[in-house]
Amino acid sequence: MKVFVYFNLHLRCFSIKALEGVNKGRVIAHKHEVQLYDCTYKVSEAGRQRVLREQRKNVHAGVCGTWLGDTAPAVIERYVTMGTRVTYNPYKYSTFVNRVTELPILKSRSATMLVAPNANGIKVGYIYSLSL
């Protein structure tokens, strides 16, 4: 199923919105781990400009792809060790970028998104991708 996945700042998890089917346009699940295939990284420039103008975050960026349901922990561990860490900060970048090189990432073969505590103990979303 084609979906749009974004990090939900209020629930501290990933929200999964259907892009097709009966529930098109609706959030169909909230998960701490999501695996997508044939990924496209989307940023709404109008939404980003609103963030910059209002200094308040809103849903304007996420990952589109094919979601097959829950993922085995072994697959997630593989992505964390072998994948490229992806990040997005509307105040610094206009696209998702490779966290190390800061080069734009627009597409990837697959991506794993997971929620884990950062150094301050706050749950944040992490994205790891395997490139085309």
C-alpha cells in the first residue's frame, strides 16, 4: 500500500497516512518502526516557508513509499548498521539530506524509520535508507 509517513511531534511516533484505497488521505496507523520500499522524500516548500515565518513546526515533510506492514527486528537492525542516516531540518535544509555529507536525498530503494531516545532521553525519529 502506498503511504506517506511523517514524525508526529505530539505522539512521538510515526504517523502513516494512506495515499490509496478506502482510507486515502487518512492516518491509518501510528508506529515506532516503519519499513518502506521505493521511497520518495517529500518536502512542501510552502509548508517549510510557513515554519520559517511562524517559527512553529507543522506537517510538511515526510517519506512516500510502499508499506508492507510490520517489520522484523532483524531487518531494522540491518538498516541501522548498513543504511545511510537521513535527516531533515526546515531551518537548515530545503530537502532531506544525508546526515554526514549533507547532500540531498530525494529517493531511495527502501528506508527504515524508528523512534528511539536521543542523548537527552527525548524520543525522536530516525531514518535510515538504502540507496538506489
